[in-house]
Amino acid sequence: MRIVPSSWQAAARAKVEDIHSRIPKEWVLSDIDLENAKKQRNLTGAFIEQYLDDYEKDIVGNDSVRLVEKIKCRDYTAVDVTRAYCKTAAIAQQMNNCLHEIMFDFAIQTAVGLDRYYAENGIVKGPLHGLPVSLKDQFHVAGYDTTMGYVGWIGTYEGSQDPARVHQVNSQIIKELLSLGAVLFCKTSLPQTLQNPGQDTYPSSVGVMGTTIDAVKLVLISVLSTSPWLRDPNVVKMPWNSDAESSTLARANADGSAKHAPLKIGIYWTDGVVTPHPPVRRGLRVVQDALQGLRHKVKHMVMDDVSSHRQETDRAPVRSLTGIRLRRRQPTESM
């Protein structure tokens, strides 16, 4: 949908209405349900599952690895899995406004194609066949907005009105996920620029999140198997190293505690220019304490030379919310 209203407030309002309009009527919550949700401290688990039937709860209760296995064993169809995840996302969106894009129609269409492919060929399309994947709103998916939280990017390609690019581009990672059989069903919300203070200075990066370590491993191995560095020069050539994985795991017991040769983990608490906020430092301390409690060695790392990093940071232009490139004011300059 191309939205061209007269003000940023109108643009934001129209976008919110557009997103809500993509929720099937049978999944729309009542006013009573929404009021009840406002009183909850935890919307996950039993609370949100009350809106799912037993089959849907069974589906969403699986982790990613198990879900892919069950689709391959024909316990579930890709369509059934996709509908269960789309319904759960629709309910969550109405409760706490967590989505920037709803792509349910595209997801169901993808799932139908995957089920047809499996029926006709007897093999799955790839290692992620039928796996629902949500995206942060930093990746381009043809047919949908990518705003990075900017109202000014609604209905554009990163602020550009070029019809050859608006809603016509798939990011490289999107092409790879689709080729592996993943089902893309929504884009989750984020603050402008992923809280990066200047797109050119601190570009956002690509990462994988999941409910289990095995889920993250599944997606990483799958994506790396496509050799993405052959298509994206920003990707470092680094295939999954099974030998390194095995040798690392061999140095810990099943409970994670160190064997005869503990792991040695380095932690950078600062890069000498930017110090992480307290919640980030607290997270690092939690990791440090857990590792040391399991008898692994933790070393505090210090960058030897940060001068070049500091110079590049000072020189880098900052992009404002309007898309205008700004020059940093030097300390000796007056306002």
C-alpha cells in the first residue's frame, strides 16, 4: 500500500491503520480482551495461548529445530504452522503494538508453495522448510515498507521515491532465507535506526535470535551454507567450522562446566570511545559471573590503540531524521 498523506502525524496514523487492516476479522480481539491485556504484566505463555486452539498451541510450543523436523515428518503442514504463527503475532500486535509490517498473505502464499513442492518432489525445499521467521524492520521485502522506525520512509525506498526501488527490492538475507524454505510473516518494531546515533557512523548489523541455542545454530548453518559472501561483499568468508565447534564443546561438560582445559573468553567493556549503558554492562557481568562460576577463564580486554577509531567517529557525517547529511561540529566551533 502506497501512503502519501500531508503530515508526518497523518502518515503515522495511516500506517497504523493499514497494519491493523491486514489482521483477519476472525483474529480481531474484543474491547474487553484488549482492556484485560492492559492489566497483565506478562502477555506470553498461558495468557496469549488462551486465544489459540489446542492444535495451534501444540505448534507454537515447539522450538525451531523440532518444528522443522515435524514438518519434514509430515506431522504438520507448512500452511498450518504459518497460520498458527500469524494468528499469534496478530494477537500480540493488538495487545502491545509490536509489529511494523504484517505479511500474513505473503506468508500463507509461501507456505502453500512449500507444501506443494514437498508433495510433488518428496523432499523439502531446504533446511528451513516451513519455518516461520520474523524480521526486524531493517530488511527489504518486496511489496512491503522498510522504515527503520522513520515515518519519512513510509512508502519509500529509504526515503527515495524511485519507482524502480520502492517495494521492488529484497535484501540479500531475504533472498537466502526464502531459498532455504523459510516463511517470512512479519516485521517487528524497533526504535529509529535501531538506536544507532547516525546511520553512517554506526551501521546496523545482521544477527539471528531464537528461543534456543539450537535454533540460532540451525539458521546460521543454513544461511552460511549458501556462501553469502559470494553475493554480498560485506559478508566475511567464514563457513561454519564444525571442527572448531566440536573442539570447543569437548572442553566443557554437559552442564557447561570446564573440563581439564577451560575456555578462555575475552570481554571488551569499552572500545575506548563509547562505554556501554548500565543494562549492557550488567548483561556482560551476568555472562562473566556465569562463565567463572563454571570454572572458565575470563579476561578483561583493552584496545591498545583507539586513535583511528576516534578520528573516524569524529569525522563521520550524521544523517538526520529527514535524511539530510549533517557535519559534526568540532569542539572549537561555535553554534
